[in-house]
Amino acid sequence: MAKNSNLAAAKRAKNDEFYTQLTDIEKELVHYKEQLRGKVVFCNCDDPTWSNFWRYFHLNFAHIGLKKLIATHFDPEKPTYKLEYEGGNDTDVEAGVKTELSQNGDFRSPECIELLRECDVVVTNPPFSLFREYVAQLMEYGKKFIIIGNKNSITYKEFFPFLKDNKVWIGYGSPCEFRLPDGTVTKQVNGLGRWFTNLDIKKRHEPLILFRRYSDDPSKYPRYDNYDAINVDKVSDIPEDYEGVMGVPITFLDKYCPEQFEILDLNPHFYTMISKGLGKPKQLSLKNIGRKDPYARVLIQRRQ
């Protein structure tokens, strides 16, 4: 398996050809069956000739109870086509009405935007290099979605506010293997892939079980020198009895329950300084224990 550095290099080169495995799609979308019933689903970054998203929805069209399935093919150099399916022969993944497009199938093109307006839910793995722009478009048009992104996209100043304001949240799975155009499979080390959605799911309303206590040993939770909060190195170490602000790893968002915690900010090193135009970001400083925290920290507080 290729290592995660290959994915990073591909992102820098704007090589976004990473195809989602069918098993990852099946494991995630089983949780949304009722919310997809009767809906028009648009896969706007998925050529139906190879997309496992198209394959999954086509094979399960009647089982889910979809109203319509749409996918568009993209070609950077010439006009392409869209494929639409409204049922009748689910097992034949080539079944559908093919219509030529006058443009190249880019999700930002006027033709694709018109299809976006028509659909109810967008489900896809958007281009890594265009993630910010892609999500911004979905939010602009008020669309429901289930999409894949890199875990580190949480730290994007354009994306984090959606998480903070409970407009987007993390889904269930962590897809880590993607097929490349040459048929090989590349792996994202440590499960850096994440599903993001704005469809309500049971998982986000399940409180995090806490068993640590700040009062037992406050020294385990050093305070930042330049921010009024304590540092928590592991999600499992979040104390149940601390009412102030805590800096926790971004993996907290996998278990975030909005009824239990409020998200206040992402640490200044990644978000606040930039978003407020205050110049070069600063790290949350833990000089009192001989180090500066090099990682992003989500700043949270327990709800009363």
C-alpha cells in the first residue's frame, strides 16, 4: 500500500483521482436509508462508468426507495454527459438515460448547478484540492449531503465554522483506502478520511461517556499561558467535573454531542488569528510544562 505522503503529494499536484471503495460506501450509507427514501440523489463528482457511488445507488435503488439518481461525467477538455436513472432494472448498472452536456461536467458549471438545484441530497467523494469550494457551493444552495473529506479539513478556516455552528458534522466511518486510476489501492494512514454530512444521525446525539475527574489531579491538565483553558491530550481524558474551557484533539469531533458540549473555537494556531485578520497564527502555549502544543485543539465547554 502506498503511504499517506502519496495522497498529500497528489493533493499538491491537484491529482484528485481517488475512487471510493464500495465497502466503505455500503458501511456508511446504511445509516441514512430512511432519510434517502423518496429523494433525488446527485453524484456530481462521479463518472457513472466507474463510480461506486453510482453502482451502490443503482443496485439499491428500489431497496432504498429513491425517486431519481443522477451522475455527471467530467472531462477537463471537452463536453461530457449526465446519466439519470428512475428505476426499472436496478441490477444493470448501465441502465439509465444518457444526455449529452454542452459543458465539461465540472460541478461548478451552470449545467451541473441546475442539476444541483433539482436534487435533494448530494453524495460523493469531491476533489481533495477543491474541498473548500465544493462545500461552500453546497451550503450556498442549501443542499443536504453525505461526502468524504480529509480529517484535517476540520482545521480549514472556511470549513470549521460550519462544524462550530452545528451546520455540518462527522458521519460514522473513516474510509482509508482509495483506488487509483491504474487499479492500485492507496491507503490513508491512521484513517484520515472522514464522512461529513448535514443529515441528522443518531450518533451525534449520543453523549460521550466521561470517567476522568479534574479535581482528582489538576496537574494532569496544564493551563495554557496565552489562553484561559486547560489542555486535554486525549478525548478519553476529558474530565466530567470541569466547567471551564478545554482544548481537546480534533478527534473529539468524531464523538461530539451538541447537547453535551459547546464548540467555542479552534485553537489560534489554526483558525482564530487568521479568520480575524490578526496576522501570523500563534500556538497555544504550554511553556509551563516545557513545550508548545503543536497540534490543533478544539476549544470546548460543557453545557450546563
